[in-house]
Amino acid sequence: MRNQGMNMIVIFGIKEKLNPIKSKLSDVIHSSMQSVLGMPEDKRAHRFIPMDKEDFYYPGGRSDAYTVIEINMMSGRKVETQKNLIKSLFKDIERQLSIAPVDIEIIIKEQAPHQWGFRGMTGDEANDLKYKIKV
């Protein structure tokens, strides 16, 4: 079994709500990624997309704190591991940032390792990653 498991996380929200919490939210997300997936401290790849309210439509019953967390990862994590990650994010975001789970949407998108490109190679060619994907 090869060690593989790149992640790219994109976070969308209304800029007035998202900008003041970006750093703390990044810390909370990465902490969950470390505890559930075993990601190393230095493997944080987060992209924040602060949006104008008029450009961010969201479901009824949500507040302006509504935030979408899109987790792109190489395929291979077990269903239970992915569910644990989602539940950990809901719990930790609510506890540390006081954003209710109803205002958080989490999407995990899996791609095959050959669909990732980094450091001049594809993900299936990398054999020096310091963390595991089959968790």
C-alpha cells in the first residue's frame, strides 16, 4: 500500500462573516484533518472564497454565517473515516466558532490519484508522502 492522500479544501461564505474567522476556521478544519485523517501539520491546503451576499444564494432557514466547506481528496478513505471527519467538523466548528451545524455544509469530493498533479508529477506517481490514504 502506497502512502497517498492529497487534500485541497475550498471554503465559501459571505465575506463579512467569513473574513474575520478565516484563520481560526482554518485551524479548526486542519485540526480535524489531523486527528481524523492523520494529516501532517505542514500539509494545509485551504482556499477561502469570501463572497458578496448578493452572489451567495443558500437554502432557507440558514443565517448569513452559512459556510460551505468543499473537501477535495484522493480517493481511498473508508466511508466511516469520511463520516467521522464530517461529524468532527460540525462539532468543532460549533464549539470553537459558535456556528450552528445548520449553517455548515460539508462536501467531500474524491478523485483518483492520477487526477491530482503536484510537484511535477501525478498523485499515483508520488511515493514519498508522509501520511496514509487508506484510513
